[in-house]
Amino acid sequence: MKAFSKNIVVLLVALVLIVSSSFLYSHPVSAEVEKRFNDPINLGSLIQSVAVYDSTYGVEDGRNIMYTTASGEPAIFQVIDLQSQEVLRTYPLEGTGAVWTHITVPNGNVYIGGNGYLYEYSPVTKEVRNLGGIGESVVYGLSYDEEGRVYFGSFPNAKAGRYDPKTGEMKDYGSVAPGESYSRSTAYHNGYLYLGIGVDNRIVKLDVETGEYEAIKVPDHVIPGSSVWQLDAAGKYIVAGVGGGSNTLLFYDTETGNWSDNYYTNNKGLRLIHGLPGSDKVYFLQGNRLKEVDLNTLEAVDTGVVFGTFLRNTAWVELENDSDFPGKSLVTVQFGGQVTYMNLQTKKVKTIQYPIVGNPIPIQTLEKGHDGNLYLSGYPGGKGAVYNPETNENSNFNLAQAEGMVPLGNKMYFGIYPGALILEMDVTNPVLSTKQIYDIPNQDRPFIMTAANNKLYIGTIPDYGYLGGSLTVLDPASVKDTKVYDDVVHNQSIAGLAEANGKLYGSTTVAGGLGIEPTEPAAKIFVWDIEKGEKITEFVPDIPGVTVQPKMISGMSLGPDELLWSAAGGTVFAMDPETLSIVKSKNVYPEVKDHGRWRPIHIRWGEDGLMYTNLAGNLTVIDPDSLESETLAKAELMTIGDDGQIYYADKANLMKIEVLDTLESALKLVQKHSDDGNLTHSLSKQLFNSITTAIHHRDMGRDKQASKHLQDAIKHIENAKETDITANLYKKLQKVLNSIEL
């Protein structure tokens, strides 16, 4: 009887499709996936944060001024009166999300390094100008020469650039470290520009007139880090700070061309502190102690001043009417917008929260917890958010930049960049706060986190300049027993993980950390024996429809059909976990040959059995049976709520698309559960007849008659006996049929 019923369905649905072509142009229904999707709803910017990387200082209209920028979309440059603690003016920097460097030149003008652009602020005209750039994505490390010309480094091609305010010329010196990504810092000294390079830890000496340059390797004793991120000229020295590793502060003698034997580790600052005019002293932060260095001897002494965070550039200012801060005191800004003063005479330190204007910041990660709430992290880090879809309420909590998230029990776990830290948060606690439970060695970005067997399985991207990601198996109940398996697939990083039948299946990206090129030609799939803790096999899948070897395979997810689904470029494909053969695939976006480097795409499954994904950056709904699809929006992050609605990120905004049932989706649901035996043949036939007749009348424009037959279907459900339909299906069909809008 089931086979007969199925044949009738096929014939009638074919009739429905023939007569419904005009309907497709007048109703917002996706015929492909038999669902209806409302227009996106903007739920707002849930993460608004003050994220400050740097500052500079000057005098404007006789007042001591701090200039800084809060990152966001866009970043906001701010002019702040240090004495009155007022934000005098703000300027959105269109086209820039984060600013890593500012500098004040002798005429009082301020230069700001943005996302590929150099900006100029005049304290006279009170205007900000976009001066353009040299075709790079980020402007780094500002410095200037005797003529007031401004120099900078860049990403991603490690270039040097110069802007001449007198002529308006923007000079591109080209890459000073071919093959490298970062010229992270600069310092000008006697006709030469020195640039700090990442990630191979060297500096480059550039003749600013001829453009010729030479590389200067840092001493062998320096433990490698991410880059030479700090450079300053002081006396005859170029002072270099190597970030990461041992955080070493070095002194390069420009007269002898040699590195000094004096050096200091655990340096915590972006710029060196210069002493007052005429002084032969400079200062830096070692750990949490402010140290004074005599440029004649390069010996460092402790000033007795304690400061617990990073130095983001400084200046000497006078504080009026404060006996604890006589004479000149140092001022600096903290990441969250707090302003700190330090006095070397009294050793006093005070921190004040200035009203620096915050900004909505882009959503970095979006996941649903077991409590039904949505959890979000931001870029740059500092704040996270939790959103309740039922109440439409949200709250913020402190959170560094989380690349990955996963729920396990009553906890949410966060994978933090930099350093691949794993944080835990009890979501049942009214006061949301995280605690670090693990630090994955030699790794940087935990994009992939999945939970199975009460354990976390974490796939990571390695540190700057390295290839080969790790697989970490972490039991939150026994963190000390954590296992880290390095370089699981040689020189590749993990971009997907899913557990099925007691095995762990993974996929990879050929990319490593920043600053190093891939060595492997194609991404792979691997199978991991969970019990033995060893790899069973790895292979490059032969994916129908994929004409070039994929550089990244991600989104691995076990579907309701018990197949493992993944994505490469614009293609989705399903693999049999037993035979490891690709049993179906669809090149949904054939124009996309390659997509992604680190960030995996997401594959989520609705209760309707449909796949919801952000394939190739497109929010897409796919029927896993027919592989028909519908594109809804652009999205790099998405998930499905417990309410069945789609949630996705649009830069700083959380968006929602309501998923509505249609007569077609109701018909499909009836057929599915009839085949599964969850409702009797007689009830199935009644529902089928009422719904197909409603479809016919609707497509003929007879909505009143269609509504009548829809109501007949609802009555059939209401009048059904307990033996006709399971309790769960009864509730589900009632909900579906009552939600349909004609």
C-alpha cells in the first residue's frame, strides 16, 4: 500500500508543478526546497565594544590631547581632552575596521594607519583626510623624517610606503621582504628607514632616497616570535621588539652595524618610551615593571612603577592639582579605553575610564548553545554576547577573540586567538564569565571544535610561520589527560571534524599560520580511531563536479541520512562513512573554484531535514535528497535556532530569516511519515487529498477554496485517533498546518 500511495503522490505532484508556474512569480515560495522564507530581519549589533590598539598625543588649542581610534565598522578616530576627560570630536574612518598605529609629527598633524589607507588629522582645521595607500590591506608602523615625510609598513606583501605632505606624493617602495607578509613596524634614522619583518624575525634597512635595502638578521639567541613588531630610533640605536617567543627587546648600533650584547626579555609594549627632552634615558615595560635604560650603557634599572598590561604608546603630561603626580607623568591608553597615568617620582599609578566612544564590532563566531541561546564573539576580541531568541534579549560578557565555539552539557567552550587557549563558561550561572582550562601548544587559531562522548575534539591552525595543525582531545572533567596530536595530516591544518560510528572524521586546509606558503597541493579527508588515538587513513576525495583540487574542505557534518556532508569551493558532497566513497554531490556555485583559507563553512540541519549552510559565503538551503537549492543572502557565519529560524551575521549585525512552511512542505512531511509508519494509510490519504487539492486551488488563484481544504487537513489531524498518528507527529503537523499562509 505504501508503494501505491507513493506513486499517486508522484503523479499528483507532477500535475501541481505543471499548473503552478504562474504562482512561482507571485508568491515568495521556493519551489526547489518547498519552504518559504521571509525577508531578513536585522536584530542589531549585539557586541559594542571599545577596542583600542594604539594612541598618540599632542597639544591642541593649548590643551593636552590624546588621539586614538576605537575599532569597529567603521573604526572611529577620537580627539580627547586629557584634562577635562572629554571626547571633543569623533571621525568615522570609512573603509577601515581597525587601526594599529598613530603618530604625531612636529607640526601637530596626526597620521593614522588604517585598512590600506593612511589618514591625516589637522588640529588646525579639525578635519580628517583619507590620503589613500599603496594597494595593501593594512598600514602598519608609522614614523617620520626631518622633513615631516611619513613612512609606514604594510600587510600582506611587506611593503614600505612614504607620504610627503608638501607634495601630496604617496610613494610605494615595493616589498622589502619578498615572500613575507608583514612589515610590521618602522623607525627612521639618518636617511634610512628600518622595518620590522614578520614572520622570519629580521629587520630591513632601506635607503629612502635610492630604495635600495638590505636585511639584518636578529641575533641567534632570540627565541622566534610572530614578527619584529616594535621599532624605535633612540640616540644611535634602533630599538627592536620581537613579539611572541621570548618577547625580546634588542639594540642595534647604527654606527657599528652590530647588535648590542645587552638585551631584555618579556618586553610588553608597542613603542619605546622616550625620556623628557634632553634626556639620555628611555623606558620600556618588562613584565609589569617599568624599566629605565641609560642609552650610554644600555643598562636597565627598575623605576619602581608597576603597570599590569601592554603599553600602547605614551607621552609626558602634567596633571593639575594632583600632589601624587608632581611634574611630568607618563600617560598611556589601555585596550578597553582606560587612561593610565604613572609618576616616576612618587611611583603612583592611577587609571581612569575615559568616555571613549565605542563601536559595534563585527561578529567573529556564532553558535547555538544547548540552552537554545545564541553565543557570539567579536573581532577584535574583548566582548562576547548571548542572545535569547525567545525573549529577544541579549547581554555581554568579557571574551577574547573566539575563533570556534561548541556546547557540551551546561557549558560553552571557546577557542581563543592568539595562542589557541580553551575557555569554559557555565551558562547556568547568572553571572557569565569564562575561565581558561587549557593552552594548546604551538597552535594559534582553534576554528574547529566539536563535542562527542563528553569530550571536546579541537582542530587548529598553527602559529605564525608554521605548517601543520593539531588535533586535541580534551575531557573537561579530566583536563590533565588532554592529548594533543601534532601534524595529523602533514603540513595541513584541520578544517572540519565530525564523529560517526565511534570514529572521528576530519577534513583539512592546506594553509598554515600567516607568513608561510602551503606546500601541499590539495586538502584531504582523514579518519581517526578515537579509541586507539591514531589515524586510520587519509586521502584526497574524488568529488564529482570539482574540476580543480580543493585547497580547503570544511563543514563536515553527519546528516539525517547518516552520510557525512562536506563542502569544497562551491560544491557540497556526501560521503558514506563506511566505504568512504562520495555518493552524491552538487556544484551549487560553479563559478567558485576555491573558497576559504581557515574559516570553515557551516552545515546545519533543520527539523525539516533540509540542509542550511553558508556554502561559498552564500546562505543556502539545500534539499539533501534532490540537491535542489535556494540562495537567501551573503553570510560567512550562520546557525539554526531551536525555533527553526535562520540566524546569520552581516558584519556587526545579527540577522534573522523566518522559515515558513508551505502546502508543499506539509505534503512532503505527510509522505515521509507515511513511509516511516508514523501515521496510518487512511489518515495519510485524507491529508494527501486535502493538501493537494488546496495546492491546486491556490495555484488557480482561488485562495478561499484553498483555505477551506487546508482547514479540512487540520480537522483530519484534530479528529485522528491515537492509533492513527504518533504523539510527536500530531503536534508537529498541527503546528505546520496552522502556520501556513496562503
